[in-house]
Amino acid sequence: MYVYLCFFSIRTGGFSEFCNINMEKWYKVFVLFVVTLHTNNKQYKVETITGLQFGGERPLFGIHDTRLENVTITEGESGIKCCRNIEADNCRFIGKYPWWHVDGSLITKCHFEPGSRSAIWYSDNMVMRDCVIDAPKLFREMNNVTVENVVFNDADETFWKVNNLKIKNVTLHDGTYPFMFCENVYVDGLISDSKYVFQYCKNVEVHNAKITTKDSFWEVENVTIYDSELNGEYLAWHSKNVRLVRCRITGEQPLCYAQKLVLEECTFGEDCDRVFEDSEVQADIVGGITEIKNPRTGVITADRVGKVTIDDFVKQPADCIIKLRQ
């Protein structure tokens, strides 16, 4: 490995205005250092930009193999666009659309301020860790994304149409419809009070989540949820192949109009009424359930059942077996 360290003495003037930097005359800064790596007989150059500010439209358009440290993207649009192999550490993003069409990126300890809405779109092969997001509408139409230890304080329309998404220890607050149309999602550690999460998703595995909203997991397919707390009305309506394992469920009318629904060692809150309406279900319930209404087919086992409603509107084949555990 060869390391070349370059110092530049920059005088206030045209360059500083271009970078939107307020500097004293003859203020010495590190502008960049180039690390040349020799791996497999190939040479790669990584340019590092430290402590600078960039504003206006597209100030860093087309950069590649670059690391940003303590950089601020100020007011403007599309600060980093059509780039590849970019790292950002301890950076601030203030302007709109700062990270679009970037292939290959690592973002750590960064802050996306409220004005940086729609910050990260159309960018594949990304890892984000230890960041705070105060802007809505991040992560749109992307592939191969990992997000760890990140707090979203405005999760409105976050994670739309993302394929191959891994989530670990993430908090979502406020906003609507996170995870819309996502596929191939793995979650381990999620706290969310955002509305209408995980709608129209496919191939999702969730562990250790606490989700509080109505209408979560609507029209999803191939979803398994382990050891999680699911609070809110109308859980998983019109879903296919949903499996819940050791989950706590609260809220009115959960798990209706479902196909191939499976529950293993799950518990229900007392507010869960009219459960399983028009559903095909295999359920093992620990403790009691307040009311079961018109399940279409399957077997439901519980320790206690408060009320069973089977009326003229039950859908065929209307042969669901409901039994108390002996």
C-alpha cells in the first residue's frame, strides 16, 4: 500500500466560493489524500475530501472512489449524483435530493436534516450505519441495502420498492407507508409507530419488532414474523402465506381475509375482536381470545375462547374447527 498525503494552501477567492466555504485568507486545510491500493495486480485510488462544504446544484456530480469526512452538503439540489464507490462519515446533508444514482456506498454517523427530503433514491449496493434521519422519503427503488442502528424521525414514505433490504436495530417515527412494495426483506430489531407499515411486500422475515399502527402487513405475501409485538387494527388483511411465531397481537379485527395463515404460540389482547373473518388459518393460541368470527377453513386451538360467531355470511367451505386445548 502506498499513501500519498497532499497539503494545499488555499486562498479565499474563487475556489472557496465554488465550495461554499468561509475561510480566512491563507487558511491551510487538508483537501485530499490519495490512497493507492494494489490488490490482485489492480490499482485503485481513493480520494478523501475532509471538512469542506458544497452547495448549489450538483457540486459533486460524477465523483467516484471518494471518501467524504465531515463534509456538509448545504442548500441546493443533487449534491451527490451519478456517482460510484462513495463513503460518507460524519457528514451533514441539508439540501434536497443529495444522494441519487450512486452505485456502491457506505454512509456512517451522518445526519440528514429535514430539508434533505427524498435524499437517497435509485442507489444500489448501500450500507448505512449509526445515522439520524430527520427527512422524509428516503430509500426509493433500490437494490441491496443494509441499514443498522439508524433512527428515522420522519419516516414518511421511507423504503419504497427496495429489493434485498436488511434492517437491524432501526427506529421509525411518524410518517406513512414505510416499506411499500419492498421484496426480500430481513429485519432484526425494529421499533415503529409509523402508519401503515409493510404494505404490498413479498418475502419478508421479521425478528424482535414492536410495531404500532393500523393496517400493517396488508396484501403481503410470504411473510414470517418472530418474537414481535404487533399493535393496531386490521393486521395483515388480504395477505397470503403469513406466519406468526411467538407474537403478541392487539387491536380490532386482526388477521382477516387471509390465505394460508399460520400462528404458532401467539397471544392476543382483549381488544382483538372478530378475528380470522374469511381467513384460511392454522392457529395455536396461548391463553385466550375474545372473539372468533366466520373463519373460512382450518383449525384454531386456544386455551380459552370468549365468543364464536358463525353466521349466514361465512364463506365456504365453512369447515374451520375451533377447539380448546386439553
